[in-house]
Amino acid sequence: MNAGRILAAMALLTGAATAATAQTATQTVTFAVNAINRISISGPASLTVNTANAGSQPTDAVSSGITWAITTNQSSQKVTAELTAASGGNMPANTTLSADMTAPSVGTSDGAQSLSTTPARLVSGITKVAQSGIALSLTLHADVSAGTISSTTRDVLYTVTTGP
């Protein structure tokens, strides 16, 4: 009787081993990583020129607390900024709006640049980086010839693009 049980157990194990053989399949996966160039600015700025020392031009208004962020998976990128025509275009006579972007960990800042409807390069040499909390400063300059200007706005368009 023991021999019968042993033979039956062996037959079961042999059948189980045959049933448990692995099957395989091959799948082809097509993939790509596209160019990614994203920029964001922390929010709106409000600048008011409202003081001067006697005998001197008005004191520039300088923003504080503005930051920017960038993600790019490409090399040799730059950031430009320009005033949009749709928001009124160039600044009023005898006024200047300048932007000064600190460079991310890979890149070089061009320092403060006057903005107009022509793109001005702010940062160059940006290569494969994802970084946030980078300082951005805006400065409004108005000399006495500007007179008084009621509160108005300009949109600044920041662009990440390839170039020196």
C-alpha cells in the first residue's frame, strides 16, 4: 500500500511539473523623450516710483521676492524677456523697465537688461536643469521728464529657447 501511495504521489508531482512550465511573450516598447523647455515666474509685480532726493532724479522702484523656475532637458538654452505689444508695447517716454535674472546652477546671467518689444537675453548657457526659487528682480526707472503716469501695466513675456 505504501508503494502505491508513493507511485501516485510521484505521478502527481510529475504532472504538476509538466503543467507548471513557463510560457514567455515578447513585447516591443516604442518610446521617446521630447524637448522640454518650461519656465514660470512667481507672480505679478507692482512698481511705483514715488520718491527722490532734492536735486536728484527720482529713486528707482525695485521689486522684491520674485522668483522663477526652469526645467529643460536640452543644452545651450537661453532665457529672453520682452514687453508684449498686446499689453501696450514699449514703456512710456523717459521710463525704463529692467529685468535681472539670477542664473540657475548651470548658466550665466547677463545682468539687468532694459525691456522693450524686442527680446532681451537675460540668461544664457543653460544646460539640462530643473531648478526653482531663482531670484528675479524688476526695476522701474523714471526720470523727471516722464512726468506723472497713472497706474498702468505691461506684460513681460519670458521665453526659453536655443541660442547663445
